[in-house]
Amino acid sequence: MALTTIDNFINNEFVKPTEGAYFDTFNPAHGVPHAQIPDSTKPDVELAYKAASTAFPIWSKTPKAERARILYKIADLIDARQDEFVRAESKDQGKPVSLAKAIDIPRAAYNFRFFAGRILHSVEEGAELEGVGYNYTQRMPIGVAGLISPWNLPLYLLTWKIAPCIACGNTAICKPSEFTSLTAYMLCSVLKEAGLPAGVVNMVFGTGMKAGQALVEHPRIPLISFTGGTVTGAKIIANSAPHFKKLSLELGGKNANIIFADCDFEKALTTTLRSSFANQGEICLCGSRIFVERPIYERFLNALVEGTKKLKVGDPSAADTNLGALVSKEHWEKVKGYVDLGVEEGGKIECGGKKPASLQGEFQNGYFLEPTIISGLTPSCRVMREEIFGPVVTVYAFDTEEEVIQIANDSEYGLSCSIWTENGRRQRRVAGEIQAGTVWVNTWMSRDLRMPFGGMKKSGLGREGGEHSLDFYTELKTICLAD
Ligand code: NDP
């Protein structure tokens, strides 16, 4: 089958990479190449910078109402092409079509709608300084932003950056993940059709080592919004430090899912199946460390295993598929390596742990892994401490509230946590003690874009969402007018 060729998008035109090199990207469900990506380098980033910096003076002065109009139009066009985006996201990433349709693509459209509305309704601060004058604040767009996104929720997370960035009047150079560039490429046509002026959003495809690093090290790109792994985040801090860039880093997690004996059992169980295995466990917010209070441990574990065994793994386009393929062969090997490590560390595989035997035809070479539950590990084991980012969870029995808070917090990560209890006082007490940027009580993945989002410890730096995105994508200035 002919491979789709992806090109860079600079100044509203599709252009070939300056060095002419491309590499293959794979359809994870089939394990075969399906597209070619430009292997962009520093000169491509330089071309994108020229376009973005030329567009900045005009775009930053474009009235908010006009910027919002274009953002609403982008959202409408994504909606109009929803099926096409859904199929592409599934084919490129391996996720079930049903998930892309329910979550990824609607949220990509909503990101544009949300920030279009947000800039129209923002109010700045003002205060009279008695006898002296009047102070007020003004937000200034910053310039050309570098937006670097990962492969797990490709369009969802890329648009989470583009929408606030351009809504605030900045221009952007995006570097989507080398594993999942297809929907970003499709978005380029949407941006152009929506009337976004040339140079406001530029897309440079390729690897993190070349294109990503060139963005981070570019001396005239003053802000970088990055979502990805913690190790990469550390490199971005180091490489951008000489230029004092403004950074927003949304990084890895090893999230606790704490289930008290007084929980609503069925609700906790159903949601835990999702929070463990949605998107093949490739969501930074998945609750991969499950802690269950001892009185219900056996019952909960048995029910979880039973529910997990019923999940269907395979053809991402089948309506009843629960888990598709992992994103790449390398990632499959990494996740499987953790399953093997779990056994070496003394764990018991309660279910899963291998490639499903049922795969037929073109799916036999896909990167599928059964959803896996491991019990019997202690909190100091690597499998319980390191981010796996796949369909693998550990289950552990705890005895007291104090104990589970201590174990949940004994992690270098602090992204999110779910707590299941019907006791109102305990809800507030435990939520108050947990070290994580987001704590959900009796729910999971309920996201409100008006609220701050980000991680503590090695899960990130800074917050985005609502006002916090405006804080990141603008410089806030105080102006004092003397009486
Ligand atoms: P990576 O850190 O490997 O990559 C993320 C992006 O950074 C990719 O576009 C990658 O390029 C690029 N990159 C890699 N090296 C550099 C570099 N030196 N300089 C600049 N850019 C670079 O993460 P993954 O794509 O593997 O995504 C999974 C990770 O993302 C997990 O740890 C997950 O927890 C985290 N994540 C966090 C979220 C949050 O909100 N906190 C949300 C979603 C995911 P390339 O194309 O070559 O990969």
C-alpha cells in the first residue's frame, strides 16, 4: 500500500524538509509503515521561525474578537471532519476508534472553543492607589512559542497547546511526536481553511533529538510548552536554561488509585477498569498503582481480574474493542519488560501479561498486549515505582489511611490520584494530604478546562488551564497611571 507522505507546514504552505530526508511511521495495529515523516533539522526550524516571527507583530495586534472567530471556525472544521480525524488517530496511534471518537477528537475541537471564549471574557486587575494613581494590569503576547507534544493523545494534547498559545496572540512552531504526526498534518489544512493567517502556526515534523532540540535551543523562541516524559523534561530544562525560557512541563506519572472499604464498590470497580486500561494504559493520568483496603481486597481483586479478562483487545476499528495496540514495537518491548520484571521482583500475574493469542490476519504483527494485573509486589519494587505507560497495573492491600497516604506520596511523581470512599470527612482529609496536581474523589479523568492542570515533583513544572494558560502564554504587566 502507498505510504502517505507528510510535509512540514510553514507559512501556510506544505514544504519538504530542507535536507530532503524522511522516515517511516508505523500503523501499530498492523506493525507496518503507513506514512513517511520529514526528518526535520535546524534549518527547517529556522524557516518556521522566520514565518512565525514575521506573523507575530500582526497576529498579536489582531483584535481578540477576530482571533476568537478563527478559533471557533477551526473547532467547527474539526467537527465537520470528525470521522476522518478519528480514523487517522486510531490508525496512527493504535487506539480504538471508539475512544478517538468519544474523547480525542471532540476534545481537540473543544480546546479551540474553550480558549476562544476564554480570551473574550477575561478581566484584568485594577486598583486605585489612594492619593497616588491607578494601577492596572495588561497581558502582552510573548512571541514565537515552541510546542512539543507526545504520542499518546496526539491531537488532543497538541491542540491543548496551540489553542491558548494563538488565542493569546502568540505565534507557534509545533513539533508533534515522530510516532503520531498524521492528525497534526491534517490539522494544517484545517487551520488554513479557517483563515488563520500565514505563519501563525507552523508544523515541523521529525524527531525530538533534531527538530525538538533545535526548537528548545533556539535563542529567539522565548517559551516552550512541553508534554512528555520526565527524562526528556529534564533535558529541556537544561537545554533551554542558557536562554531563560519560560517553560511549562507536563511530565510523567505513577498515579495512585486508592480504594477504601466504604466505597461504592461497583462504581469504583467500573471506573478502575477504565483508569487502568483506557487508551491501553497510555494516558499520563492512568491509575497504575491500585491500593485496596484489606477488608475488600480479595473481593475487589477478583472482580477486577474478572472484568479485565472480559476486555476485548484487537482491531481498533471494531466497535466493541476496548484496547487497541501499543504505539510502537519499542514501547511494546518496554512495557513487556516491566511485566517480566514484575515476575522477577516476586509479583504474581493475575491476568494478562502477553500478546493475545486470538489475533488473526493483519493484526498478528500488531503491538498488542493483554491488560495485565500484578499482585504481591511491595511498594519499593521498580514496577510499583517507575512509569510503565502501558496496560499494566499493580494491586496492593493496605490497612490504614495513614499507611496508604504515606505509600501514595512516596513517589518521585505527583500528577494525579483517585480516592474512593463514601466518608465525606475522609474525602477531604485524604485529598488534602495527597501530593498530586489533581485529586479525584469518586471519579477519574473528569477534566474541567477552567481549572489548573499540572504535576508536582517530577510530574511537571507550572500549571495550564483557564487563567493559568493565560498566565503562561502572556507576560503580565502592571501599569501605574499617576493622579
Ligand atoms: P517523550 O518525552 O519521549 O517525547 C515527547 C515529545 O518530546 C516528542 O515530540 C519527542 O520527540 C520530543 N523530544 C524528545 N527528546 C527531545 C529533546 N531532547 N528536545 C526536545 N524535544 C524532544 O514522551 P513520549 O512521547 O514517550 O510520551 C509519553 C510520556 O508523556 C509519558 O511519560 C507520559 O506520562 C507523558 N505525558 C504527560 C502528560 C501530562 O499531562 N503530564 C500527558 C501525556 C503524556 P519524538 O517525536 O522523537 O518522540
